[in-house]
Amino acid sequence: MLLLPYHPDYEEKIGCGVDYITIGHHPQFKESRCFFIVRKDGTVIDFSYWKCIKGFIRKRYPLFAESFLLRHFYRRTRARSETRT
């Protein structure tokens, strides 16, 4: 829960307050498991912990965040496709 405030849609995600966080299958992407916030009113919404981590890095290290994220978080599709051919 410490990273949750760094989510770009934090206010929308927590709504009336967080009761607990759980893991489940995403309703739209059946093969994908993800985190869900269960709010105090019983409603459930998914959230991305990657967005929380990226928000944390941007907030704490603004001068280096984008280069760090580019280097360590974004997929290198070009490098992967070159090794397959």
C-alpha cells in the first residue's frame, strides 16, 4: 500500500477508501492475473503496480527517471526481433 499513492489515477482507484488488496484474474484479459483494490463500499477495481513504481521513480528521482525507466522498464522489442531473425 506504500506505493499506491504514486499511481497516476490514485484518487480514482481508492474511491471511498481501501479495505484490502487482492490478486485475481482480469475480467478482460482472462489469462492475466492482476492486483485489485477492494474498496470499503465493496466495489472492486484493478490497478497496475508498475504504474505505481514508475510514479515513485518519477517523483523521487525526477532528473534521472526517464532515462532509468527507458533503460530498465520498457521492453526492447527491436533488440528481441533482431535476435530472432
